[in-house]
Amino acid sequence: MLPFRSHPPRRPRSGPKVVGLLGLLVGLPGLVLAYFGVLSVRSEAVVARAQFQERCEEVAADLYGELERRFAGLDQGLLRGVSRAGDAWVDPGAVGDALVASLPDVEGLLVLDGNGSILYPPPNAISLEDATFRRIGDVDRSFMGESFRLGEDAEIRGDDPAAAAAAYAASVPGIPGDRGKALAMNAWARALLKDGRPGEARAVWQGIARDHPDEQDWNGFPLATLARYQVGLSYLQQGELLPSARAFSDLLADQMRRPWSYGGFAEGVIARKLLLHLDSGRLVEALPPGERPDLDAARAHFAEASRRQRDQAATLALLPVLREDRATSEDSRVQYSRDDVGDVRVLTARVRWSAPGVKRLFIFTLDEGRLLGRLRDLIASAARVNPEIRISLVDSREGPLPLRSSGEGALYSLEPWVAGMMLVVGRGDPSKVDAQLARARGVRIGMVAAFTLLILFGAGVTARAVLREMDIARLRTDFVSNVSHELRTPITTIRLMGEMLAMGAVPTEEKRREYYQTIVSESERLSRLINNVLDFARLEEGRKKFRFARGDVGECVRQVARTTADYLHGEGFDFEVEVAPDLPRLWFDSDAIVQALVNLLTNAVKYSRRERHVRLTARRERSNVVLAVRDRGEGIDPKDLKHIFEKFYRGGDALTRETRGAGLGLSIVRAIVDAHGGRVRVESRPGEGSTFSIVLPVREEPPADLPTTPEEQVA
Ligand code: ADP
């Protein structure tokens, strides 16, 4: 019930010891723990780095495993294909075509015999020429015969295309070999066109397409393809859109169906021209809707086919190297190499096959994009799952690797399959990863700091509590000795005087009255003390019952003045009483208020040895009634001021103290006033006196939660 915030000015001497001990037993271990906490957070960064490294290795190993499986599968396919082809080597063209068709990763195949000459593809399906146009004059055409030469002369002169056409037409039967015949027919058709006979020219070109489908011109162009293109072109020049469109779209469809020559470029050129005519001239719209070719699909198909031809051409250029029996190539059955030809990088796989008396070298041109495609897909999904890691496939021939140091990821070479290619697994965004680490570290260090503070705070609170308990123990001891002293003095006096009176040892009546008076006042003091102690005990235990009634508090003050006036005068005090006439009626426990005022007045007497003057007043102050006791005594030391309402607290120095008391008076006053919902004020200056004021609120209702009885309310 009583507030207890005791800070006695004198700390027991064991205080520092307790603080030191707690510091040693709690604070020090706390600090040591914190130190180790910080250390472990630091080492966590190292662990995190190691874990990251491990994760990188794991991801890289997974991907590398996939790559191994992929190439193991390819090896198997190539070896199986080669051995099957070797056993069935009857028609090299058909066997080679079937082999290429059965291996999806293969872009092209060259088969060489023991001497290094090409067995596959067949000569008419391979372009052994460079991809540069030769001037007609550079080619030896003497085998074409005299008539052909005459035609050429006439064509070069340009004045008689009809003669040129006739000479070319005459030369055809005499030329040996299909290629020469086809070449002469092409020249013949060209001359006919120049002579203004497109219909005849077309008939000759159609003859080439029909009779010599596999021949090439001087530059390796397939002549039949060229002838069919010329047919379409001549229709177009004559403004005959529908037959022109038909010729072009038929050729387009054919170009998409048939395999292109190995390493050539002519198909690509023709395909591009066909697309250009069909699309840009809107020639395609001349066709009935059902016959229109899908130009976009054709474009994609031709791009792919051109790329294959480009890789095949690169393989042809590498032939001298690939044909070599490299020493290292003996240890594995499939040899991969990745070489540059100009700005083309080509991936090839070589397999050797031999039977008694027969040796063959299979050179496969591989589709690198397709082979690594699945790996790239896996990389993309691994990157999604592990955003802290950056995974890339890097061509080490094209630039530096994106790794800052070897300790920051994993590096795998795709050797022996894709030489120069590297699988790099490293930190995603280093700043992001570092920030994440730093954040985690910050949180943990913050936690360590918070817990350390908590431990220290706990130690502080415990120390305070222990010190407080020690204070209370000390105050209790003081209290017991104070009370016993308080009791002993009046009892001794009463006994002494009583005995003297009983023995008749007091001579004069005046002296006897004085003794009686002293006995009365000492017993009053005794009962006051006992009342206070009992009240204190009741208040402490919450047993004290207040009996509130609405009444005139001024009357109560006057009553106190009446009963204490004699005592005060007897002690030599000037006693002034002033009760304002207009005091409102309020709810209070009359006995309790009397007790509080008596305690204040007793204190005024006890602590006024200098100037003996007490003033008791009751006045209204806004919505309160203020009862004040003012003395002109010693006053209160400011350092005592905030403690004087604490239980057992006594001001001043215990050794030099002259007054008697138990340190309960004011704490009882405070408890009583609290119960009334009021407060106690004190103003005091050392050497000038003190004023204690009880401020009671004027209320319509009795103080909350406190029992009243109907009769008492009327009182
Ligand atoms: P006690 O009087 O028994 O010591 P109290 O609780 O009544 O206990 O008072 C507590 C302390 O407050 C006193 O010891 C004294 O130092 C100081 N005190 C109380 N009333 C006065 C007063 N009127 N003038 C000076 N000091 C006072």
C-alpha cells in the first residue's frame, strides 16, 4: 500500500562489495560471451564464403555431369554409326546420307580413305572450289571444242547473239561429259535470251534441269538450279507473273527439300534471290492462295542451311589439318577439335575406322549451338534457383574470364569436347552478396550487443534490488531499536514517577501535579506511538479500513486544535489556528485525518527547538481543501526531502540526532492522504521551518473503491 522508493543517503558499506561481486559473476561472463559472440559472427563470414564455394562446385559439377552425359551419348552415336556404315559400305553416297540423317547433332560429314581422298560426299555434291568467282579466262575450257569457242567469241563481240546461239547449239553433241554439255546448253540459252527468244531459251534451260540435274558451273553453282532460276527470271522480265511465281516457288520448295552441296554457297545465293523476288515484288500474291509458299519458314530454313554450309566450308578448309594423323588422336576413339577458319569457328569430331586393307577417316562437322543448347537451358534454370551465383559459358578465346580470383567460384574447361570453352560459376552480384552477408552480420552483432546489454541491465537491476533489500534490513533494525527506545523512555518515566508517587516521595502538591501531568502526557505519547505502529502495520498489510463520511473538515481541524492546544502550549509553542469559514463539505475519514494532523503537529513540535511557533490552517484552494501545518523550526535538508515520506526513514544523522521517533509518522500521513485521493505537499528551508499541506479533493462521490456505509454518508 505504501509506495516504497527508498534511497537512504547512507549506503551500507557492503554495497560496493555486492556490486563488485555481481559485476564479476554476471557482468564479466556476459562480456566474455559477447566477445565470443562477435568472434563467431566474424568467423561466420569465412564459413559463408566456404559454403558459397562449395555451392559453386556443386552447381558446376552438376552442369559438367550433364555435359559429360551429352558427349558420351554423342560418342556412342558416332561410333555406332561409323561401324554400321563401315560394314554396309556399298554405295558411299547413300550410306553417308543415312549416317548424317541419323545423327541430329551432325551438320556434315566427310569420309576420307587411307590416302586422304574424299569418299563422301560424292564429287557432284561437294564444292571443292573457293567461294570466290573466277574470271572465265582463268579456266581451261579447251575440252569444250572449237564450236563452243566460236560461240564465246560471238557472245563477247555482242553484235550477233543469234550466231552465238547457233554455235553453242552446235557444240553440245561434240562435248565430252555431262558437265561440259550442261555448260554449253547454259551458254546457248543465255545467247537465245540475248537474241530476244525467251521461249526457246527457257526450253533449253528446262532441258538442263531435266537431263543434267547434278552438274555444276565453273564456280561450283549447281547448273540445274541456276537454269530453273533463269526460267522464272525470264518470265518475270516478260511480265508473266503467274508462271514466274510458279517457277520460283517450285524451285524454293525444291531447295528446301533437297540437301545442299557440302561446303558450297550457291544454294544460299539462289535461295536469297528467290525470296527477294517472291517477297519484294509481291510476286507471291500472283499465286492462288493455296499455292503460296511460307516465306518466313523458308527464310529460317535457309539461314540454318547456310550456316551448315559455312561450317562445312570451314571443315573443307581445315582438311589438311584434320586429315593428319595426330599423335594424341590415338588414345581416344572420337577426337574433337575446335578450329578457326577466318571468323568461322568449327567443331569437328573424327572417328577412324579400319578393316583388313581398308582405312577410313570420318570427319563430322558438329552443331555446337545444338550440342550446348541443353547445357545453356540448364545454366539458365540453375541461375534462377541460385541467384547468388552467376553461371556462364565463356569462350576463353574471345576474352578474359569473368572471375575475380580463383577462390571465388569454379572453373571448368569443356575440353576435350569443346576446346577453349569454359563453364564459369562465380559470384552473382558481388555487391549484393556482400550486402546480404553484411546485413546478416549486422543483425547478429546487434543481437549479441542487445543480449549483452540485457545481461548488464539484469545485473544492475539485481544489484539494485539486493542493495534495496539490504537497506530495508538495515532500516528494520534501526526501526526496532528506535521503537524500543521510544517505548523505554516513556515507560521508564511513568514507572519512575509512579513509584515515587506511590512511595509518597513527592513532597509538594505542585510537584505531584507536575508528575501526574508528565505521566499523562507520557502515556499519551506512548499510545500515539503504539497507534502509529499498529496503523502502520495495518496499512502495510492492507488491512486498514477507512470509514468515509461526507462532512465538515473544518470542524475536524478545530477538534484537533482543541485537543492539542494544551500540549502545544505546554511545550511552550505559539499555536495559531485559522479555519476558513466557507469550506465545502467533503468525503473523508475523520479519525484518519485527525491522526494525520496530529502526526504533523507532533513533528512540528519535535523539530522546532529554535523558534516555537506552529500554525494550523484549513482553506479552500480551487477544487481542493488544503490543511496545512507550518512551523518555524529547523527545516529539512534538501537531500532528506524526497525520502521523508518513506517508511522507517528518519532525517538527519543517526549519531547526532536528538529527537526520538520511528520514522513512521509521515509515511502514515502519506498513506492516509493517498486513500483520500489527495496528496501531501512539503515546502521547507533549513533553518527557516517547514510547511506540510494535506490537499484533499472536493468530490461528490466518496473516494473510489473504498467502503462506506449509508449511515456514515449522512454523518
Ligand atoms: P520521525 O519523526 O519519527 O523521525 P516521520 O516520518 O514523522 O518520522 O518524519 C520523517 C523525518 O522527516 C524526520 O525524521 C525528520 O527528519 C523529518 N521531519 C518531519 N517533519 C518535520 C518538520 N516539521 N520539521 C523538520 N523535519 C521534519
